[in-house]
Amino acid sequence: MPEHFWYTRPVFFVTDIHRAAAFYIDKLGFTKGWHIGDGTGPVCQVNHGECEIILCVDASRQDRGRLFIELTREGITDLRHELAQRSTPSRNTKWGYDVIQVDDPDGNELLFPFE
């Protein structure tokens, strides 16, 4: 059987696409990959290196998501510095591992494990 590459992008449901995108861009250093409707539509994608997240306004979806993002030791050090520099709220918690947790304005969780 041939091996196939599975390309994944989580979808986080948000209530305000512009507020959500601004959080990822301003607080976490993402860039906007694309935005439907020339920036006016209810769906966009934000990118940070190979990490891509689709943000979507859908009034019928009130659920939240969780993304587990593994970084190198140097990446965690850089993340801590960037979070402090951007005054991004975060906390150390446990989710199978010790993790840094960042919650977006809609309650979606980004978990970064550290040693």
C-alpha cells in the first residue's frame, strides 16, 4: 500500500472573525494566509510556520477546540519570550504533560508541552 501524506488544519469556531484573527496575529505572531470575500467573509486562515488554523464564524457551532503544538526546547523559550513581549495571557497547566496554555477570545485552547 502506498503511504499518503495527511495534511491537516484544525477549524476553530469563533464569534467574531476579525477579533479572532487579530488575536492570533497580534498576540501569537501568526500571519493571515487567506480570508474569504477579500477580508469580509466568515472564514479565514492564520499561519505560523507550518501551523495553520482555519477560523470560522458559524452561529450554529458554539463548541471549542484544543490544539496540541509541540515545539523544540528553543521554540518554547522563544514562545515564552514572545508571550511576555506581546502581553499574551497564558498559564502553566497539565494535560498529560506540563504545558503552556493560551486561550483565544472564544475559548479555543492552544497547548504547548514543555519538559
